[in-house]
Amino acid sequence: MNQTITDEILQIENVKMYFPVKKGIFRRVIGYVKAVDDISLSLKKGETLCLVGESGSGKTTLGKVVVGLYKATEGKIFYKTEEGTYEISKKLPLNVRQKIQMIFQNPYSSLDPRLTVERTLSEGLEMTEKFKSKPKELSSYLATLLEQVGLSKEYLFRYPHELSGGQRQRVALVRAMSLEPDLVVCDEPTSALDVSVQAQVVNLLQDFQDKLNLTYLFITHDMALAKYISDRIAVMYLGKVVEIANGEELFSNPLHPYTKALLQSLPRFEARTSEKGKKNTLKGEIPSPINMPSGCRFRTRCPYATKICEKIEPTLINVDENGEHRVACHLYDKS
């Protein structure tokens, strides 16, 4: 967890990402997959914000919208620098675009199998003024970066298929960090790795954050990892943020029934069993994002659902004086 947190660097305002569902010969739109549905978040410089939730909750889609791989259906995302504020959905200057990087979940599919490690890492750097037409300085810089992640310079001449999963992820990490970014979206960077390698990658991410004062939007399924690495945790369900709080606060005082269920699924969580000694786990499958339940999206799986949950969708409300712990649940709405 980084302690040098300053002013906001990213502002997400009412972002929606809908994918049209088409059918028939004429490919008419019959509905939309609401992957991200009206999310507002902010990140401060040097902060790590973790997005957690089940598969299909919209975490990765939101991350791709943030880096500009998807153009949001609605809403705006503002990236703030010392030079000014930029809207990510619009065309950004090259030096600004390079300050926003992403580490993808699958290191094999995110690396071009036809390119050597050196060629992969050089593509972005060759477009910068620092290394333009300076191949010797570039090779030396890349060799230094590889050494920082525990790889010798000989790996520059290897292809992705000649590397292990952990080595490929380290190369992907170097590719993101080589441009000295301000904001990095980490899309489950450890999920495909062995446990020992996971720890190494997490430590490397923290080392880079300490050196460069990086801001991380960290996407993960692992609640224990989220608690370890995050400053704040946002819990997502079916395209919505249902609870957001400081990591320690979320674990010690979870409020939303979905958050409680996620924490109770942890093998060593203190409250994982009921009075009868039976493990409390989520029942049923996550509903289709094409056909959302009315009212609260979690009501079909919630043990506390009432009639109001069927009719009215809850909004995020503050449950502490500082406004740092917010939850979207009718159980806590006193209005």
C-alpha cells in the first residue's frame, strides 16, 4: 500500500458501457449487454483502488474503458496532469496517452508471438523523444528494466513461447512500466500464475509504485490480495458498484449482503460460518446482463430482499461521517 497519496488523477463520471445484441438476417438490435452501468469513481495520485466481484460484474470492461480500448456509451472520464485535464474518450496527445498503461490478465495473448521481447518492448519507446533513433541507449534501458524484474538481458532475444507464465507476465509488466506511466490498470495480473510467482509479481508492482508514485486501478477476484495491496476497495455486481470503502474498513465492517458473501467465501475469514457451523455462500447464478432484475440487481440472491428491493434500485449512500464508506442497499437508506 502506497502512502504518498495526493490529489485526484482520474475522475470517472456516470460511465456506461453497453454492447448491442443483434439477431436475424438484418442484424437488428434486440437488446443491450449492460456491462458497466452508471459508475462514478475517482482515483488519487499514488493510490491503489481495487475492483472486486464475480466474473461478469464488469470489472475488466471498466478497466478497458479507462485506458481507451472501449469508448463509453455514456459518461466521461477525465485524466488530470500538471499540464491540464484531458477527456479520455477524445484523441489525446501521444505523451499523455503513454502515461496510461494496462497490464492484461493473460500474458501470452497480450504479447505478439511473432516478436522478440526486445521488439515488443521497443515499439512504444521508439515513439518517444528520449529514445528516437537511439538503438544503443534503448537496448541498455530495456536490459536494465529486465534486471529489475529478475530477468537477464539474454531474454531480450527470446520469443513469448520460450518464456514461462511468470516470465511473460514480467515482460508485460516491464512493457507497461517502461514508459514511466502515471496510471496503470492491472487486470488480474496474477490470476494465471503460480502462488510463488504471484507474490513476486505483486512485490514488483509495489516496488514500481514506490519508485514512480504510480496510481493503480487493480482488478482481482482475490479478496485477500485486494486487502493486502489496496488503499480502497470497490465491490462490483452486474455493472454497478454496490459498496466502496477503505480496505481495512471493508473487511472489518462489510455492509452490503454481496460484500459479506464474498468475504464469507474466504477460507480463513472469521465470519465464514453461521451459528450452525455451515458455510454461508452465494446461491444461484449471476443474472444475465441482458435481462436485468427489476429494482436491486442482487435481490434474486439476497437473503434480506424485501418488496422495495423489487421496485426501486438503491443508490450509493454515505454511511460514515467522512463519506469514505458508501453502500447501495435499502437496509441502510434512512431517507
